[in-house]
Amino acid sequence: MEHLQGKTILVTGGTGSFGKKFVKTVLQYDIEKVIVFSRDELKQFEMRREYTDSRIRFFIGDVRDKDRLWRAFDGVDIVVHAAAMKHVEACEYNPFEAVKTNIYGAQNVIEAAIDRGVEKVIALSTDKAAAPINLYGATKLAADKLFVAANSYAGKKATKFSVVRYGNVIGSRGSVVPLFLQMKEKGEILITDVRMTRFWITLDKGVQFVLQSLKHMTGGEIFVPKIPSMKIVDLAKAIAPEANIRIIGIRPGEKLHELMITQDDARHTVEFDDYYVIMPEFPWWGSTLKGGKPLPDSFEYSSDTNTQWLGIEELRQLVEQMN
């Protein structure tokens, strides 16, 4: 992690599941300091008691407030943008709030980073941003486009922007695992559709992939890890094998299967051993990434046609490790 040595790193949404794990991880390296930027003072208070390293700073603020970001980015070398409204149903019923945080917030991060001379910005995306059918996915796709185009918007400034896109994080706040564990106590698991599949990644692997992408990024890339899929019904059986499973139908804005690379994106995507990189289609862009190979025609990276799968026993072990 030589690329982190002596750097000041800021994490938006730093009190979330990803942010806390990211902070804990980078403190293992020779960084100058890490700044936790979030709007929840209670979570910062709790995190401050848990994380006592002198290299941590806490900054109350909202990505909707560009002036506050401009102040927070003073002296920052790397920004990891993890702040978002991410719950599908909440975004569906509060659409303007989702747009303000996920789209306008992305714009504010971009402009503050350019004005403050930040070296690198990497934004967290989601599988729901590929061919989106819900507002959350649509706002994250818009944010992805903003961060890719920001490399042109920066002009002669040195700031570079890239994106990391991955699937559901096992056990993160609001994920299905804690929900199923609660349902287990009642003896019944509610599932929307038995055919449903999802990409899954652990929090540790998500953080490591972001750090790896920070090292390789030259600006404009969308990094997509190769991760396993699982069936939602298998997860239910892994968590509560004795429980009754009841099908309730797909909720608003929900897909049967998730995509991370569409067929249209695949035409300008290259493959590496452990990940894919969606290249920007701007004529100004030139990559120093070497070793990637083009994908075949009609390729798409979908959770139902994935070559890697987690079975019931593997899912059970992951849930046990989480607890």
C-alpha cells in the first residue's frame, strides 16, 4: 500500500458500514490521517469512542453542502465517496431527497475536489446502476457518469476520478441478512421471488477492492470485481433452515437479477484475472492499465449467469463469521 504512504484520506459517509471498515483498514498503513465526514453526530460520537487512533479526524457535514465539503477537503490527498441514500424503497418514496444526495452530492464532491486540488477521488457505486429500474439505481448511474466525465471537467487540474461498482455487501446496514435473522425468531422468512439472485461481497473484500482500485486508477475507469452470486432462497435456508418460507411478490423497484456490466458497456470493457474495468468512451482518455483483454460480443455480467456461486453451506459460514 505504498500509494497510501503519507496521504490524508477523507471518507464521505464515513460512519456507515463501509466507512468504518475502511477507516479501520487504512489505519494499519503509514497514512498521515483519515477524516470521517458524515452528517450523523451520534454515529460519530460512537465511532470516536471505538476508534481512538490519533490519526482520525471527525467532520460533521453533508455532501449536499458544497461549502462544507470545500472546507473539509483542505489538505486532502484522496477522497473515497461512500455517502449515499441507498435503500431502494426509501428512494422510491422520497425521490427528491435521493436526487439531492446521490446526484447533487456527487457534483459537490467533484467540484470541491477539483477546487481543493485533491489527487484522487474514487466513488462507490452499485450493481443497481447498471440498466437501472429504480430511482436509487438511476441516481447512482447518473453519479457514475458525473465522476467519469469529471476527468474532463477538471481541465488542467490534476484531480483524477474513478468509480468502484460491486454488489450487495453481506451484513451491511439495511441488508437482507439482519432482516432474515429477525424473521428467523418468528419462524417465517418472507421472500419476494424464489428465482431471485444477487451478487455478494464481504465488507473486507469490498474495502480491499477499493484500495486496489485506488492504486491502479488513472481516471475515468469503473472497476468491477469478479464476485460470486447467490440465490435469495438459499440464503433463507442457510439462515433459518427450519423456518417456513412465504413468497410475497416483488417490491417496487426490485429486479429478479442484477447486472454489473451490460452488453453495451461490455464493448468498451476489459477483463483482468480478478476484475473488469469499464473504460470511458471519451476521446481524450488514455489508460496506463496493461494486461486486460477485450470481452466477447454479447457479454454481460449478470447475477443469474455468473460462473461463481455461493451454496447454502458457504452462505451459512459467511453469516456465522459475520456474527
